[in-house]
Amino acid sequence: MAAAAEELAGRRGRAAEPGAGPGSPGGGRAGFEGSPGGSRRVFSPAAEFREFSRRQLRDMERLFRQYDAGKDGFIDLMELKLMMEKLGAPQTHLGLKNMIKEVDEDLDSKLSFREFLLIFRKAAAGELQEDSGLHALARLSEIDVSTEGVKGAKNFFEAKVQAIHDASRFEEEIKAEQEEKKKQAEELKQRKAAFKELQSTFRQ
């Protein structure tokens, strides 16, 4: 009897484990993600997407849940269609399929929360084409995906490129001035030579 009671209690404990739904979203909570082989692994947004703050992850989760009409932990093609229409950037059927395909790592033709976060990771890294549906989604969702690290690196790179450009332009200006002075000196030399030749002609 005691053994049977312990087994029953164990079953109840396992049944009550949180986040057991497929692709369960959660800003800092662990969920489960499916894989092509059918196995499931624990997914922690805060641990895997450390470039984003907890507030950013909460905003992304809120947006995901808003358009997960079926409440199954996924955004399918029709839900994505509605989402893009609501954001003011409607897509064709093929366009929607391509959007999902770009981040659909488990090839199930729908977006899990992790795959949804990949959109914003790609946006923050500048890996999305400006005319793509995913770029429009990230831009129109009004979630600021910039991070200090990414922004700082970008600003540093841009500043470095600008400094190189300015230095190059400065060198070109100096070189042009030197060439101009050299040209003027040569012209002066030629005028002096011509003047001396003219003087010697008159003396004869």
C-alpha cells in the first residue's frame, strides 16, 4: 500500500510540472521546445537570449501570446497572416511561408516562441533584409531590440570607419596642396627661365 501511494504521488507531481506545453513561452521561465527528431528539450529565453533584457523578453512574450490565437504555444501561418495585417504590413501567402521558413529550425511550418525570438535576434544583428516580412514585423512591433553591446559595437565601428575616411580625405587634401604648390613652383621656374631668355635676346 505504501509503495502504491508513493507511485501515485509521483505521478501527480509529474503531471503538475509547469511549462509542459509545446513551445511554452515564458520571458524568464523555462519551457519545452520540440526538435525534428521528436525529442523535447528545456528552453530558457533568459539563458539563451542574453543579449535582451528581461523587459524586452516580456514584451516579446506579450506580443507572441497576443497573436497565438489557438493558445497552443505556436504562431501558425494564419495567425502570422493576422499579425502582419494588424501591424499594417500584409503579406502574400508565399511571403508568409518564407517568413516562417527563415527561422523555422524544427521544420514544423509554424513559429515556436524560441523561433519568434530568433526574428528579433536577427533584427538586432542587422541580418534581415530591409524589404523582408520579418524586418517589417520586428520594426512595426515597436519592441526596441537594440542592446548596449550591439549598439556600442555598431557605433564604434561606424566611428572607426568615419575616422579612417576623414584621415584619408585629410591626406588627399594635403597631397593635392603639395601637388598644387609643386605645379606653381614649376610654372614660376618656367616663367623665370623664359624671362631670362627674353632678356638675353634683347641684350644681343
